[in-house]
Amino acid sequence: MRILGIETSCDDTGVAIYDSEKGLLAHALYSQIETHADYGGVVPELASRDHIRKITSLVQAVMQQTELSHSNLHGIAYTAGPGLPGALMVGAAFAKSLAMAWQLPSIGVHHMEGHLLAVMLEAEAPSFPFLALLVSGGHTQLVEVTALGCYKILGESIDDAVGEAFDKTAKLLGLGYPGGAALSRLAEEGDMKRFHFPRPMTDRPGLDFSFSGLKTCAVNTFAKHGIEARADIARAFQEAVIETLLIKSRRALDVTGLKTMVVAGGVGANKALRAALEKMLLERNGRVYFPRPEFCTDNGAMIAYVGCQRFLRGQSEDLAIKIYPRWVLDELR
């Protein structure tokens, strides 16, 4: 079965074709970073317009790469939520129109389910069940994954998502937008002993997160010590985030009894976080899996994969255009 996947939840337009027997055949991505950089964050209306401008050419690109025609496809999957309403509507309307024109079934995919299962695109993929740490610009969640569609949220952020905290702190340090990756690179130059930031909510039971206080700590430290200390501030911030994620992940592994862990979402590409989690799982005689960095951020490949798995189980939708900007992950079946 060959499925066309379309991702337009925020500011990346992603398109891919996934084959149930051969794996990922092609994928293409257009990033809107330059469009939104001057504003210091995503402007929803501009994001929607860019999706409209780019989506057709990206579909044409993956069709040409694979030398397939629409008659060689078996379905179309698209991101139905969560995300920006206007951006979601572009992808959903395009997918439904294409499905009607090509006489193919279509299905809406949960964006976070795509991230959770992006690791399945790798040659070495985990088996169910596993614990997932989902860390992105919009979400920070620990999820017990027992099967396709069977997800239990064990803990999540009560305020800023970890990726959001990275970007806001990077902006404070003058690293531009999005600045999470730049902050991580700057942290490599910092003195880890100069500043010590709190590990929020680790002194109490539970698996929820909070990162707004860390951002405030970075603001106050920067105000006191100035720009010459920004590498040390970046290091202290990153060390605090990583240790917090480790503590909570360790608790979740204890609660569930699982030995396998998956890390997903844009922050999952952070090298220091990957190294720390690999060390922790090795010490516990377990294993952690990561998608390749290009599949940590939003992409069409993960949507095509999840869509394919659901089509294989006989699921599909009618041609009504439906989006779910606020779609809770554990509502899936």
C-alpha cells in the first residue's frame, strides 16, 4: 500500500510517500523559518499563505521523485490536528480535494501520533510497548505507548513546552528565532559550574513538567550578568532542562516497568539530551530509540506512515473537511 502524506500543522509544509512494503519512498519539506524570523515567532496568517503557495509543488516533487502517478497510490493522509486552524485547513482542504479528484480514500492523522511513531521510519525500530518522551515547541509529554492508537499520557507541562522555553530563552540571549538549536551550540562553550538553575517540580511526586520558572531564572541571570555571560547561562539552562527530563523519565520508567524508550519531537534532536538518555537507559539495561534529526521536526513522512498503518486496519473517512486544532492524544483509538 502506497500513501501520500501531507503535514501543515504549523510552519513547515511536508509531503511524503510511504510504501507498506518498501518503506519511505520520498519526502519533501519547505521550512518557513525565514518568513517568521523577523517577527520572533510564527504568524498564523503568513503560515497559512505559505502552505497554499508551496503544497502543490511539493506534491509534484515527490511524485516525480518516485515516478508514480496518482493511479499508483492507495490513499491520502493529512494532519487533522492539533495545530494552527488556518494551517490545518489548508492541508485538510487540499487533501480532501485531491482525494476526490483522484478517487482515493483519505484519513486525518493526529500530529502528535505522527511524532510518536516517526521512529518507525528507521531501520532499527522498537516494538510495542514503550515509553515516549515527546518534546517539541508545543508539547512536553511522557506517554505510555502500547499499540497503534493506544496512548496514555503520564505527565505533561503545565505551562511552557520545553521547545518553547528553549526558543524564548534563545531570543532573550539574542540568538534569533527559532533559537533552540543555536542555544544548544552556545551551551557547549559555557561553564557548567558558573550558574545552577532549578530543576522544576522534581522535588515533588508526579510526572508533570514546568519550564516557565527556568525561563524567568535565565531572564534574571542575564539582567544581572549581561551578554558576556550568555554562554554560561545557555549551559545552565540546558543542563537544568535535561536533568529535569531525565528525572521525570526515570520515574515514568519505574512506574510503567518499561525498558524501552522513544524520544520524539524537535527537541529530540538535541545532542546533549540524546547522550544523557542513552547513558541512563544503558545503566538500566534498557534501550532508547530516536528518529533521525530530519524526522524529529514536523514532516510529511510521519503522517504518511501513520496514515498507512490506519488504512491497513481498514480505517478511512468521508470527504467532509474536519480539523481539530485542540485534539487530545489519548482520545485516539
